[in-house]
Amino acid sequence: MKSVNVAELRNRLSHYLRLVRRGEPLLVRDRDRVIARIEPAGEERAGRGDERLAELERRGVLRRGRGRIDRELLARRPRVRADVVASLLRDREEGR
């Protein structure tokens, strides 16, 4: 994995973004201390996370959504008529 100082990254940003587009992650350093990592985004990385999600789903840690909220679920949610700001101010006054 390549690493680059902030000044160099700023001076040659287009060059380094081309490297990232090709799939190469990049470590960004500030005074020789790593402060960030730039990685490709989008479809190139989509497959990598799927394996981890599949493993977590098999272990029962998570359940993937279907991409939308069921209308029936929304209809069952409780209707609350509360003044959130007033409640917050009251809690502050009481020292909570």
C-alpha cells in the first residue's frame, strides 16, 4: 500500500486519485503519522463487504433489509405527541 504526505497529495491529487481508481488504496500521512486511508468506492468494492455481511448473517448477528420499510410496520408505529424541545429544556432545568 502506498503512502503519501499531505503536501505531496495536495500537489499531485489527480495522479493519486488515478491510482485509487485503479484499485490501489492510499495511506495519507501528516508529519509521518498516518491520518487517513483513501480506498476505491462504488462497485469495485461492493463485493468485498458482501462476504463479511453474509458471514454475520449466517451467525445470526444481523439480518439484511429488503431495501424498503414495510407500510404495515409504519402503520403500527406509536403516535406520540410530545414537545421534544420543551422536554429537553425541562430536563436541563432539573439538572438531569
